[in-house]
Amino acid sequence: MLAQLSLRDCPHVESVSACGQCSARAISVCGALNEAGLDRLAAIAETLTLPADATLAYEGDPADHLFNITSGVVRVSKLLPDGRRQIVGFLFAGDFLGMAAGEVYPFSAEAVEPVTVCRFKRSAYRTLLAEVPSLEAALLDRASHDLQAAQEHMLLLGRKSASERLASFLLDVAARGEGGVRKGGEFSLPMSRSEIGDYLGLTIETVSRTLTKLKSAGVITLPTARSARVEDPERLRRLAGGREA
Amino acid sequence: MLAQLSLRDCPHVESVSACGQCSARAISVCGALNEAGLDRLAAIAETLTLPADATLAYEGDPADHLFNITSGVVRVSKLLPDGRRQIVGFLFAGDFLGMAAGEVYPFSAEAVEPVTVCRFKRSAYRTLLAEVPSLEAALLDRASHDLQAAQEHMLLLGRKSASERLASFLLDVAARGEGGVRKGGEFSLPMSRSEIGDYLGLTIETVSRTLTKLKSAGVITLPTARSARVEDPERLRRLAGGREA
DNA sequence: CGAAATTTTGAACCGTTTCAACGGACGTGG
DNA sequence: CCACGTCCGTTGAAACGGTTCAAAATTTCG
């Protein structure tokens, strides 16, 4: 959803899986790179496999690297001095991390579940960027897309009720799964209640209670604590109060 | 602060005022355009002068134009079907509007006070972008910067108390004024309490009460309802609970 | 199977909102 | 020049949604 760039809704998505060992090819971003560029990119990339809760980037550290998520889910978060946390986005396979960083990372990024990522040296990436102008156009597009997502999330955080937040969130996650949002569509919630709460600006108790309420209302079911099923897509959309409501 | 790109903290800021009639030159963005590019840009630009509350862009309308604010303040907002509003950012002289839009504007943009803007046709802008690769690099930088600001604001909306929100907001606005944040520094608040509330995710009453509380605490004074003075920068920063606290 | 972690549920509490009224600034018109 | 109406900001009191604190239920994992 956000912090950076996403390949997810790119018409050339197959490029994500096109690369076996590492997702260097993924950063070609919808064909912005030719073969030579791709090879150069692969040369500066390395694949990492990380366990749950591993840190990819720590808020305030020098932003030396740039990541592309190959599999798993990553949380991007910011902390207040007293420990309050706001998760500004979840990253899924195909998403980029670290584009928006300056000298230091303005956020932390950690694995929600075991992940594999493709890591690039920022310095090398900059050089490549300068050499391949078409890459920038693609990245600018994605940055704009992420900014839009961020604005949508500000609307959620600033103005929506707990039920509306959960409905919006479930819709987002469901839309990501295969088949999108449809009656009976089941999808996994890889993140904990605490992570959902910190993403939606709520406490774990409110998240739990609100999910229970949605379930009681027949809008969703919760096969397990870490998965959900949409039972009434129309009502869920109306509850979310979003885009087309 | 946000929706799009800003020239404000650009090392070449003088380029903003360098252009008399219209701010076409401003979009040169820190020297990304040569003279020829500048002329091409000026050709597709027009200057508009608008009264307070005039609409620059309406959420859902085709995103035909792109703006550069020459003077005044613009609010960028999103609405929920029932009328609840979230202002996702204020734009000041030098800021860009509309970069992050796709086919349609994902937000509305209105003048907070009388403004002058420089308007570009989006189609012509796209052509220019394709022809001048260096422009994209500069715009990508700014988009990243805006994304960071958006993430900071999500932290505010999701996790900060009313006092912390107001303190953060005052610090932001004060930092924009000449001299930045310093004891005795006075600055104007061109936006209404309602606009501040919709930006901070609060009601006008809470904004008013909280400002009064900050005043009583000796942290700020309010020379008029639309201006403020920082009396205790250190305490204000601590209250904001931000970056270095 | 048992310990630890996560999720759910309950009850009291609290910060912010809501509803209501008042005060002051501004602009229009008498 | 002052009376009047409107808009905006402030203040007060009550209500409410979500938080906090506490504990039980469930799941996870060694």
C-alpha cells in the first residue's frame, strides 16, 4: 500500500515472478529497463531471506539500501519517543521499500512474517537511475500512486470510525487476494491484531471487538484469527464509506 | 506540505520569484530545465488569480491541469459521502498541485485565501516531461519528500493527542515563516479553526480549547485569532513529541 | 502436554465530540 | 455613524466512542 512503489497493479506484473533467484528483474518496473539495464541491476542486487520480525531498515539509520519484496509481508512504521507506533503501510510481494528515503530512513521496516527480499545498494541504484531515464518515469508514477494511497489513509485515520476503519482495511486486503472482493472470498490476515491496530490508529481491543461486531452483523466471518471471509461485500463497502459509497 | 511537490526547501528558491507574470520558471525545479525547456514550459502556462474558497480542482473531475502556487494558501482535501472532510495538506507559494493525480483528481483543492496560481495543461506537461528527462529526477525527489511528509502526518493522525497535534502543527507553520521556530517568532495562521481541525482530525471546538490551553501554559500567545507567537520553542517541541524529542 | 503469546471479553474511565449558548469582528444598510 | 445580521471563535455541560485495566479463552509452539 504504500511507503513506496508497487508492482502489484502493473500491467506487466509477470515480471515479478519472471526472475527466479532474485527479483532484480522486478525493478525493471513495467518494461522501463532494457536487457542491458536489467543485467546492470542484477549485478548490484542480492537476495535475502529473513525470519519474522527481522528488521530491514531502522528509523534514523543511514539509508544505504533499497528493497524489493519478493515474498511475505513487511510493515513500515514510525515511532513516537514514548513507544507509540504508527504503521504507515504494509508491503507485499512486488512492492518497493526505501525509494522515499533521504539520507536516513524516516521509518522502520520489519518482517511481519518470514520474507524474502531483493536488496540493492543505494549508491549503485542512483547511478543506474542517472543512466536510465525511462526508469525515473516509472518510479515517478509509482511514487504518485503511493502518495494517493497515503492520502486515502489520512482520511481513514483522521475521520473514520472504528467500524469504517476495519471495513476499509478488510476491503483493501481482500482486494489484494486472488479474485478481489467477492461474496465468500477468503483471505489471510498475516498481521497481528496489534499490527492492525497500529495501522488503523486503534487499540488491539477495539480491533478485536470491532471484528467481532462485523462478524455478528453477518458482514464477514473469521475462519481463524488470522484469516477472514467476506460474506456481504456490498454492506462491507457501504460500511467503509469510501470511494463509491 | 504535501499533496505534491514543493520548491520551498529547494536550494534554488530564488527561481520562484524570478518569474514576474507567472511562475512558469518555478517548475524548472532547481535547475532541471535549461532555457529552451523553460520557454516551452512558459508557452503552456497561464496565470490565474482566484478569490478565497475558489476551487482549483474537484475530487473526481478529470485531472486536466496541474498547478504551481504563486501566492496564497491552498487546501487539499478529501470528502466522505456524508460530508466529513479530511484536509490532507496545505499548499503554499512554490508548491505544486496535481502531480499525484491519475485520470481524475483524487482530492479537491480550494483557495484558503486569495491565491495566484500558474496553471499548465496536463497533456502538454506530459510531453515536456518525456522530452526533458532531468525534470523527472527532480520531480521524483519531491514526490518522495511529500510521501515522507504524508507518513509523518499519518503518525500524527493515528497516534498523537490533541495537544501534540496542535503543537506539531504550530511548529510546522512556524518553521515555514521567516526565521523558522524561535522564541518570540510570530507567524500568521491563514486558515480557519475548521480547516485546522479538518487537517488535524479534530473538531473546531477541540482546536480552540487546545490553543487556549497552550496559551494558558505560556507556550504560545495568540495576538489575533489568525496569528500566533512562539513563546517557549523548547516546550512546544517537547509537546509535539516529534522527530528529536 | 504445558508454557507463553495472542485474542477475546468485561467494566470503568477519559479525551474528544456533540450540542448549546455567548462574544466579538466585520460588513451592509439605514 | 451606529444598528443589525452574519460569520467565526470561544466557552460550558453532557454524552459517547474508544481506551485502559483486568482477566478469561484460545492458539501456538517447544
